[in-house]
Amino acid sequence: MSFLSRLLCIVLLVLVCAAPAYARVHAGVTVDDRVYIPLRGVFEEIGCSVSWDGDIQAVAIVNGELRIGLKVGAREVTISGSIVTTENPPLMRNGRVYVPLRFCAETLGAVVDWDSAAREAVVSYEGKNITVTTAHESSGSPGDAGNTGNTGGKSGIKHYTQKIDGTTANVIEIAPGAAVPTVVLAQDRVGGTEELAAMASRSGAKVAINGTFFEAYDGVPEPWGTLIKNGQVVHVGSVGTTVGFTASGQVKMSPVEINIQGGKDGSYSWPGNWYAYGFNRTPTGNSVYIYTPERGARLGFKSGINVVVSGGKVTKITRGENSDIPGDGYVINLSGSEEYLADRFSVGDTVQYRVNLNAGDGSDWSDVITAVGAGPRLVTDGMTSVNSAGEGFTSEKILTMAGARSAIGVKQDGTIMLVTVPGATIERLAGIMKGLGAHNAMNLDGGASSGLWYNGKHITRPGRQLSNALVFK
């Protein structure tokens, strides 16, 4: 935490500690379902001196030697001569200055309870309560918009921050049916990289979060986890947990084993049967991979034997070529000891393959059209359930170390939660997701990959370009 952030926390903590323990009620407002609280009434109640300069529309809040300066419509806040920037500026309504609920709640680490029926927020801090009842305004000027406390936006998507066990989490909640999830590949291919904001913008996303792990340091930046895009498996992972979405909006979460069976002339039996390890991954050693148009126009390497399939028929069999990938087909690459399978193919053969998804929890994944594999699992049926080693993870970054994290969870009512935190172990991340109300949750890629994008801007900016993203449109 920076010096200015610590100073702001100290200032507001001192102010709140002067507040009476009994509850008082103040009239706030909401603009586009975003809650604002009256600055003068609330701060004067907790023992501050508040003065107003109408000529420049500025407010000074004074407590002893500490002075906070705010200006209507401005995001810059002056604290004893130093300037910090807030995300949402104060606004004025009917001669009163209001500040977003988040301005108090996030900096203090207070608990905010929102009663949507009563349109009432209660900010609680160490036994002290300040209650704000709100009237709704249908719209505000662009400079008026503030962040939600625990309120839902008209779109069914909301952003808020909440401190859990000392860690501040950025949270996006997506109500059931409010947005459709899909996977976006960097540069529209497996093996590229791109800014999260660029992937979100060009796909028309409302919300985006980084997806599965990928090779970020050496070699081709290919994903490591399972990816399903538009109902097609485009990459297969072998460890962790996968989150899947059906066309009806159902969310599933489980380890998933993917089995690929190949056949000829409609038969999957010998002598025409074949198999593959996965999709769109650069081969190393002995392997059989299928390369679809999601790989790009060409394979990107020259090794092994390539069986080129277009329109369901084998059109070419080559060795050591960077083959073109047909737009209406795929290329089967046979490498190392698996090259013997080439004897089962001839030009003109009709070939096909089928993909079987076997969920570890026994659920049916045949209707999943979007999926991202990462992990480990964090929460299962409302209880923390971390077993990183049991899910096949060996890296200390997952097993023991703390770092920036991204997670996805789902509440019992189907609300999807996308969360980023600045630094946590996997075990702590599990506690945070449980504390936020997740019924089921799992870890996504993290570290420098951790990123969250909403409403045209970063909530959490990744430290590097990404291989893939999970977006909601």
C-alpha cells in the first residue's frame, strides 16, 4: 500500500472512530443504481469540521491537523497537501454534496449491507453503524457516475470492492442471463498474445477476465489448460479444474478428462481407428495432435507427418512441412513413435473424430459450449476445498507462494463472480471466494496475467499480454 493510501486510511479511520455507536439515518441518492452518500451529514456525524466554497464547488474536511479537500466533479482528492486520485468524483444534488459509497467503504474496510427492497445501505465499522436510505435518479451526467456498494446495475452486472481478511478483492457480479460467456483467443488463434483490453473491445465484451495458464516465458505462448470455444474443443489440458457454460446459462465446475477418438468411413474400430492427444499444441517428442483453424492459417512448425483433411476427406499426406490448415477441415500431425499411424490413412479416405468429455464429478458436459480450464478448485458447495497437489499442480506458485490472483465463482442463484486480488496464496484466495458468497469457485491464471476489464476500462490491469481471455458479451 502506498504512503498516500495509508494516509487516507488513517485519516478516515480516525474520523470514524469518533462516531457514536448508535445508528443514524441519512438520505442518500442512487444514480443509475450507484449509491452516493451525503458528505456533510455523514462526516459531521463522525466528528469532522466540514466547510463549503461555493465559488469553486470545493469541500474541506478537517480533523485536527489533517485536512481533506474534495471538489465536485473532480477525481483528485487532496490529503494534507498530497494528491490522490479516486475512481469516482463527488457530485451535487439539490445543493448537497454526495460521495460514492465506495469512497468510505473501500478505504475503511467497512462492511456494507444493501437492502435492495428498502433501498437502504448500512455501513458498519467496529460496532458503529451509519444508515443511508436512497432515492433513485434515472440518470446522471457522465461525471456523476460512481461505483456500486452492493447494488445491482440495470444491465445485471455490477462492480464493487470488498475487504476479506485484510485483502481487498475487486469483484464483478453477473446476474443469470445478463451476459453470454465465450472464449477469446489472442489474435484469434492459439499461440498468439494480445492485450486483455484489445480482446475485450474487439469481441464486444461487457466484462473480460484472463483465462487459462499459458507459456509466458519461453517458446510459443500456447495455453496449458482446456479451452472450449463455440462448442468446439480448441485446446486440451491435463491438470486442474475446468469451468464450463451451457447454452442455457448453466455453470459447471469439475476436473474434466478429454478423450479424442478418430475413425474412418463412420467406423471407430480397427483397422481404421486412430486417436489424438489434443488440439493445436506444438508437438514435442511422441504425439498426435489435431490442428484446426483456431491454430491459424498454418501449423507454425515443420516436423512429423501431416494428414491434411478438407471437407471430411484426406487431401494430402506430407512429411516435414509447415502445412496450411483448411478452413473447412484440420491437419493431423503424427510425431515420433506415433508416426506409425500414418499407415492408416490414404488420400481420398473419409475420416472423422469425436471428443468425449468425462467430468470427475460425473456430470454431463455434452452441452457445454464454452469452457476454461485452470484451477485448482477453491470452493465446493460452499466450503473451501483446495487440493492443489491432488489436481496435478507442482509449481510453488500454486502450492505455497502468494501472488496476484484471478478467480471465477458462482453463487447458489447462478450469479457469476469474477474476482481479482493483489496478493494471496491459493488457500487464502479460497477463503476470500467463500467470504464473497461463492458456492463453487476455482482459480484462473494469475501473477502478471491477472486482469479484469469492465465497462470499457481495466479494473485490474495485467502486467503482460495474454494468450486467451474469458469474456461476457
